[in-house]
Amino acid sequence: MRGITHARWAAGAVATALAATGCGVGGASGGGNGGAVLSSSWGDPQNPLEPANTNEVQGGKVLDMIFRGLKKYDPRTGRAQDWLARSIRTGDSRNFTVTIKDGWTFSNGERVTARSFVDAWNYGASLRNNQKNAYFFGYIDGYDKVHPDSGGQRADTLSGLRVVDDHTFTVKLNQKFSGFPDTLGYAAFAPLPRAFFTDHAAWVKKPVGNGPYTIESYTRGSQMYLRKWDGYPGTDKARNDGVTLMVYTDSNTAYTDLLAGNLDLADDIPAAQLKNVKGDLGDRYINTPAGIIQTLAFPYYDKRWNTPGSKKVRTGLSMAIDRRQITDTIFRRTRTPATDWTSPVLGTGGGFKAGLCGRACTYDPARAKALIEEGGGIPDGQVKITYNADSGSHKQWVDAVCNSINNVLGNAKACVGNPVGTFADFRNQLGAHKMTGPFRAGWQMDYPLIQNFLQPLYYTGASSNDGKWSDKAFDRLVDRANAETDTARAVAGFQKAEEVVRDNMAAIPLWYQNGNAGYSDRLSHVALNPFSVPVYNEIKVG
């Protein structure tokens, strides 16, 4: 889901005075466990909130509130826990029998059954439905006919899915994938009610799910109001009466509103405010590790970045970036210089390998300049780093990266930032393959597996491989690692694949990102999960 798509701030109207509408601090209230409604900063989703069509953070926040799937990721450890799944059994890591729990319903009263999952997955995989997360169903048998690489769709449903009864369905994969069950907490695998299919337009206008909240209203560019669902059958019931998600296009404005009492929760502290935040908020400032890495990606569909010497140029650019200085001065140590392409949140047992990047991620001006020259120099004499300008922080770090590169090369114009107005425009340009140089990229994990940091981003044709990088050796190593039934061997296999990414400098790793947030004194029990998303259902108001 959450690759480069994870802009923290999306397009929409600036919410500088939303408190006047009655949805600011204290603007909506009610009784109940924890009391009242909290307001939180947000950005408009890029697409309608179909689970298989949402692959960015802002839409993902809502899906995490209104849906529950077979698995749920522990908000503290990130580990996958059975949720709607009573059991997921396999004897060969290819054929799985899924049994779901009884007693679960959607908020419209419809029972959640095995067919609720199978129909949703078939819809998500279908080429005709053009879902951005279709790739996540690519492991299931028959995907090549439901979503072929070329030509028309040759089947309507995945042959690897079969409903046994209301509580049981089977899944046959087209390859062994021992980690498959742990992916099933990702929102793309959520169940869908019949209303999604019978009156799709109405469902999209007001989505119906099976999570602890229901969507009451949404005005694009302004706000979305989610109400606590009193009939929610899960153990993670909301401890507040609801959440008003308020649209901001500038994190600085959100921070100002938080301090002014017009906002309860801002879940991205702008870089410009990091020097003040502890004094402003004290213990109401959160800064915790998250499964996020920031990178610079490249357009490999542009032959200028796909030449025999371009690997040296990319490696030289990496060595020209003073990561430590940037993370210390701009981000006030809320970022950590990256030394691999995953995240420390995984831990060494989960695949994180500090130092894997080696010398290529170490600031070395002399070697950087030499490599760029050996590789034929920067294409057209200038690097333009493209980023979306509707985040208050991107310009600062992009300018800092360029300044570092320019100082190394002794040319004040060797690297420049190339802002695109909004996140939506930025994503549209990526989708249309219009990049001519490196672009802001990043990855917020969908599930806590090393596979998730590698395959969706670098596998040939993968869903978030926006630069269209392709390497057969990498693909083979990923396939082998997926087939391993022993966790340690699987992790080691993925690390071998990661070495191919390193040896080609497929993308430049910049830094690991913490999740940070600030909240008003009306709130308690505020925390960010390992995905850097507020655990909304646990927050108490008043």
C-alpha cells in the first residue's frame, strides 16, 4: 500500500479556521466511554476509499478505522494477530484453509462471511476494476487470467479462491509464500458487504465497513467525521465518541491550530517547529520509531538513468549527501541516516541489517565526485529532484540534499529542487511516467515483513515500483525467499535480494523516519503505532 504514495499531507483546502464550523476542539461532544469527539489533522485521500484502491497514508488512516480483517497488527509491536480469523492453516505454504469467527457484522447489519472476503479479493484483483493494490493478490492462483500483464481479462474470479461454507474458504497460491498469513492485516484484504457490489456508487459516497467507526459525513477539502460504532463486536472498541479528520495542506498550519486550541491532534510535526515542540507541548509531544524509510528513486524508463555508467552516478550522488548533518539540523534527530533499505523497526531477526549499504551510504565528497565523473557525469548537467510542495518539510530537506551535492561538485546549480504543486499532481505525474530525474520516494510498511520493504518497490512490475526498475536476479531471490518455510532462512534470502538493490543503487536510501505527533490537553492515551498512525480507538477525550 504505502510506498512513495505516503505523503503526509495531501491536496485540499487549508483548514485555518475550521474551529468556527463547530468541529474544532470541543466542537462535537457526546457521552460514552471516554466522552466527546476529537479533531485530528488529515489530508484528502487520492482515490475513493475502496480497500484495494487505497495506497496512501491519508486514505489508509480511514480504512484502519472502518475495517477489520483476518489479521490485525498489534499497535505497539506491529506483530500480526488473528482477528476475524479463527485459524489460517497450511501444510505446504501454498494451500491455506481460512476459518473466520462467528458474530462479526458490517455496520449495516450484514453478517461477515467467507464470501465477504472472497468477493472482495476477486474484485480487488480484477483488471476491469483498475484497483491500485491489485498486485497484492498476485500470489493467488489464477491472477494471471484475472489481471494479465497484457491483453484482456480472461477470467472473472481467481481460481485459487473457493468458498467452503459461511465460515471457511480456501486459498491456493501460485508459489509458496510462508509469510502470506501475516500480510492479511493489510487493508486491501478487508471484507466487503454486498452493498459494495449492488450499489457501488452509494457505497463509495458513504463507505460501510466492519471496524470500530462509521463514516457519518465527508466534505472534500474540509473534513470527514467518523462516529464510534456502538455495535462493533471487536475487543478494540473506540474509547471516544468519534474523530473529526480536518484537512490541511500545510503541516505548519495544523501545528499553529494545535497550539491555538483549534485542533486536538497533529500527527506530523513540521520540521520548522521541531526546535520548539518540546517547549510548546512538553509530554504531549510523541516521537517514536516507525516503519518508514525515505529514499530518492529514479526513472529507469528514461534511458539517461539506465546507462552502463548511471550506477556510478547514482552511487556518487548517494555519497555526496551528508545524511547526518541533514537529520541533525533539519529534522532534529527525528530521522536517522539510513544504512539499508528497510527499517530498524523490523529488528535484526526480522530483516533489518545495519550497514548493509556500506560505503555507498557514507558521506565521502572526494569519492562521490570521482564516481559521478567516472559514470559520465550528471545527465544534462543538472539533477532535478521532484517532490510535492504541499508538505511544509519536503522543500527543506530537498534543498539541503541539493546543497550537499552542489558543495561536493563545486557547482551551485548541479542539483535543484523541482516542486509539484500537490500530492495528487505528483502522483499523477509518477503514474504517467513523466519523471526525468530522481524523485522523492519513501515507504511506510504495510505489514512488518522485510518482504514488504523490497518486493512492492523493486520487483519487476510491482505495484509501487514507480521508477520501473527491473533485475532478474533480484526477482529470483525474492521468489526463493518467499518459498522458504523457515523464517530465518526467508529473512536471509530477502537480505540477499536487498544486496542486489544495493549493488545497483536502485534507489538512494536517505533516512529512517520516526513517527511524531502532538496533542491537546483534552486528550489522553495518545500513541502512534509502528506504522506512525495514531491509534484513534484508544484515545480518550476529556
